[in-house]
Amino acid sequence: LMSGDILQLHCQYDSTNTDRVTHIGLDERTREMCNQYYISTQDLSLECDYDHLTPSPSPTFHLTATKYEASSQLSETVSIGQITGLALDNKHNIYFIHRGRNTFFSRSKLAEDPIVKMSRSFTFLASLGSGLFVVPHGLSIDMHGFLWATDVGLHIVLKIHPDVGEVALQLGIPGRSGLSRSTFDKPTDVAVSPSGEIYVADGYGNSRIVVFSADGGYLREWGSPGSKTGQFQVPHSLVMDSRGLLYVADRENARVQVFDAFGGFKAEWVSRSASHASSAQAEGG
């Protein structure tokens, strides 16, 4: 895009049962007419009706053994890029995973340690994962304190020791995407059950939940592309509660689906915007 270029956006808006003026805009929470995503450099600014969007410079972080400081200047120590996952251990230490100088479309290994450990007072404690990742995505922690991370560039899931950063288990074949018992296509997140079973959201390329035993053996799976019950359009995040219920953030369907450990459907939580869309389709809008 060059300065002065105009982006043309087409969308459908159903005004059934709406009794107020609704404007097109950049924020669907207030304008409601369109939901748009923009990936841009720091120099891009957008105007849409009453809304103006100018991305602020992405901060880098200076990390030391005692503190971190956000800065708009380039760090000569540790560069923090896009943060894509957070986890909290039983000591209230915070782990986050980031992409350093890489992006979603990168193909080379990260130069930085992608996993950073901090205390609840934001004291830097450690960094992990050197040489393991290309495009980090999800991060979670199990009941034993092990970290679980996904890489949508390498199509793998890693179980990582939180103290030494060693890989304890790998699922998937690095660099090979697929739809099989041993391959993923851009897996997004992991949840571990109280019994140790591993649930993988797979993902951007596939639309399924895959379950493995604690030692990595394939057990079962469910899901297919679509918007019906038990189907997914980018299963993006997972959480399992103490009862063994699995909560799946079904991103492009704008809902959360709840399942038992074997994929039995329990509930669906649909977002406000998705409810409006469903109502419009039912009424022929």
C-alpha cells in the first residue's frame, strides 16, 4: 500500500430488531457493522468513518536479573516480539512465549529464547527454548509444572522442562504438515487432563482435537471443518477444568464449545456478534 491508497471493504449488516443508528467502523464492539483485522508496519495509519487507527510502536524490553523495562528503543540485550501465549505456575510465576523478530510467516529458527519466566512482581527469572522454535503460538503448563508449547511454523508440540528448558516430549514431525496420527497442520494450543492425557488443538490447517496418552501415544480425535456442533473453524485455544471438561475456543465461529474427555458435546457459548449473524441467516438476511 502507498500513502493515500483507499481500502474498499464489503460487508453485510442485518438491521432486524435494531432501533439505533449503527456506523461502519474499525471496532466491532462499538460500530458492530464489520470486523476487520490489519497486519501492518508501524507506519500505517487508517481512517474509517469516525474511527482513526494509528498503531503505536511495538515496545521492546530490556531484561535484567532484577527487572524489566519497556522501551521504544531497540534493545541490545533481549528483544521481545509478538507475545502469543501466557501461563502461570503454582508459585504464581509468569511464563510468556514470544516470536522475537519472527512473524507468523517466518521460516527460520528464532534467534532469541522464546519463553521468558518472570516472578509475579515482574522480576526476570529465566529464558528458555533456544533453537527450538520458528513460529511459537500456544503456551500452557500442566499439573507437574511442565510447559507445553506449539509451533505453527514447524507443526509440532513440545513438552519442555521449566527449569532447564530441555524437551521432554515432542509430538508431530518438524517441518511436515499433515492430517494423520503423527502430523499436525499449524497446531495452536495444548491442554493436559488431570489423568495426564494430552489434548491438542489442530489448528489453523486442520479442524480437530487430537488426544494422546501421557507418553505421546495416539488415542483418539474429533472434529471437522464447519460450524455445526462438534465442528471447528480454527480451534484456537484450549482449557480443561478439574472435572475433565474441555473448553475449545472455536475462533472463526466466534464461540466456545465444551466437551467431555471423549468429545461428547456438553455446551456452546456463542458470542454476541455470532448470535446476530445466526439470527440473520435464520431469517433469510
